[in-house]
Amino acid sequence: MDEKFDCIIVGAGVAGLAAAMTLARNNIKFLLIEKGEFAGAKNVSGGVIWGQDLAKLVPEYWKDEEAGWDRFINHRRLTFIDEESAFSLDFKSRHFNEPPYSGVIVLRSKFDRWLANKVEDAIAESEYSMDSFIATNILVEEILMEGDKAVGIRTGDEKFYADNVIIAEGVNNLLTRQAGLQDKYVPADHILTGVKEIIRYERSVLEDRFQLNGLSGMSNEFVGYATRGVEGGGFLYTNRDTISIGLVLGLKDLRDKELKPYDILNDFKAHPVIKDTIRGGEVVEYSAHVVSSGDKRGIPEKLYKGGLLVCGEAANLLMNAGKAIQGMDYAMRSGILAAETIIEAKSKNDFSITQMKKYQGNLNNSYIMKDINNFQDAVQLLHNPVMYQKVPSLINHFGRNFFTIKNEPTKKSREMMGESVKAHSSYWELIKLGLKGARSL
């Protein structure tokens, strides 16, 4: 592989594979390099891919018997939790049942490998079937630069050259910093750590317990005592015959409170409501993964140089504004946008910084940056201690009073709410929170 490539992609996660698929279908000669033994080998995360970009990459993917996704989302649940209770907002709708689905649940080790096979199929059908490659088990140590322009990569003693390099290395963005696009580590208060367990059940047990039909699935987010007062929240996703259950926790807050993620996860699983939900399963996997908090201050100011683009988690593209945790869909769309920039650059034979800058413009005009910019107040609101400590306690205090029937005169609900507010907050604090929520959402 001594010849020059049109593009080298570093990282075979969702962003890198989306870029590779787009390049292959547009007859661009590329090299996709992955440090794992296979695509997905190093990726232990999972969750939901939202939106329809997957259907654009793999048309009618839902008809593929070997598909790398586990279930489609037709049931959404948001749960406020305190030490003894849980109060949920629950939504299920038939309109979620028709493909292309609004969200699919994936286990990344399985999904990435499947998507890589689809990229291989696209390579085989391209004009460069013998010249484009997915190369695994290779660690990229350096982006080769000539002045301010990227010209290739170095792995060990070997160098590979290309007109353009796409960095899709994930959140541990060593190459992004080495290329000078992020000159320091992302502050700890902009970073979360995710801890997760995979718990296996008989498929029929899982489907009965979570009221699933066929390949339908549920996503459940948790706010409150799940984190023992640490910034963050919890999640539960139903896979094919397992569930993914875990937490995302603020690194700085963990350090300040001197708590360990796994201890908090064990406490979460021992909560009376959660314990009843997950009983009888077998833990088959534990994993941890660093993610961005969704604060746009963690995104590098520039995601491009001459011949160089950064996408996906390497660009810290993630958001949780309370509606959903969005990261994989951002990675997929940014990978597609990066590839489209290369396709245009190739047609003009122009890989200058001026041409590469168009990627950032297209990213800014996409739903990714529009949502990140529009919902920053919501991101900050979710990280407000009032939101993840006092509000769940207040809601559950009210719930216990409202739903408990006693052989005595029943108080009006407004009186119950007043008692809950007095016990856990104040009307003034809630008014301020409500005004912030109204502006942010």
C-alpha cells in the first residue's frame, strides 16, 4: 500500500464507518484504519442511534437478517427517582413501529462489525475495489503535516500518504491535539464517565417484563437518586436478549465527592424499584466509557485544517437536553458531512484550508450544531443540582402522598404539592427553574 490515497480515516467507529461508506459509494480511494482487532472490538459502549441517517447509509437495513441493531424504540420513559420511589413519564405509540425507525438500540461491538461489513460490500462495488481498504489492529501514532496541511499518517515506522485525513478516533482525541486543533485536555467539568452492565435474560422473560412485541424496545432515562447526588443520570435500554443498564457521571463531581462509579451503580441496581425491574438476570459484561457532557465549550474551535477534518466523538459532538442522549447519530451525520467535503474537494482537486472550512460550515448548518447551540441552556439546566437532586425528591414526595389511600379525609392535590415543595425546595426556586426551563426548551 505505497500509493497515495484520496483519504485516510482514523477510527472505525460510527463516524469513521459512515465516512467510509459515503466515500466508497462515491468512488473515492481510501484507507480506514482501526486500532482494534476488528471494527467494534475496542468499543464497549451502546445505546440508541436516533434518526434516519442509518437508513441512508444502509437502505432498508431493517430487512437484513444479520442486522447489527437489536431493537427499535417504540417506548420512551423518563423516571424521577429518590431513595425509595420512582415517578415516570411514559410514552408509547404505534407511530414508532414503522420503518425507518426513529431510533434503534445497538450494542456497539456487534453494530460496528456489521456496519464495517456493509462498508466492505460498498468497496467491492466501487471503482476502487482493489485499492480501498479497512486495515485493523493498527495504531496511528501521528498525523503527518507539511506546514499547516495534513498529508498522511504514521504508524510505527510506516507512513501512509493521502490528500486528506479524517480523524474519527473517539473521545480520547490524542491525534486532534497532536494536530493542533485542541491544544489542551478537555476540562473535567466538560467530561462524564459512563458505567454500564449488560444483564442477560431468557428472551421471552425480557419481552414479557418490558412489554415488548417482536423487535420493539424501550429506552428509560433516570434523574435523581440514581447518581447519589453526583451530576449525571441513569439509563436502561432493552437489547435483543439483554438489557444495558448504567449511569453517566460527572468526572469533576465524582472526584470532589470522592465516590466511585461502580459503587454508585451497585447502589442504583439495589434501589427497590430497579431491583424489582432487573431481578433474575445474569450480568455478562461490565464496561466504562468517557463521554462529553454536551457542553459546547468542549468542542474544538476549529474542526479542520488543510487536508484534515475531525468528526464524531473526537470533536466532542454529544448532547443531552433531557429528551434523549444523542451521540451516535451526531457521529454518523458528522462522518457523512466530512466525507461529502472530501468528495467535493476531490472533484476540485482542492484540499486547502479554504475547502476544508466548508465542513465546519455544513456542520454548523446541520441539525447537530443547531441543536447544540439552541439547547445549551437545557444542557446547563440538567447539570443544575436542583434538577437532579431536589426536583426528583419533590416529585416522589408528592407521588407518595397522591397515590396513597388512607381511611381519613384526603387532602387536595394542591395542598399535597405545597407540602412537597416546602419539604424539598421553595416556590421561588421552582419559579426560577421553570423560567429557565421555558427558555431552554
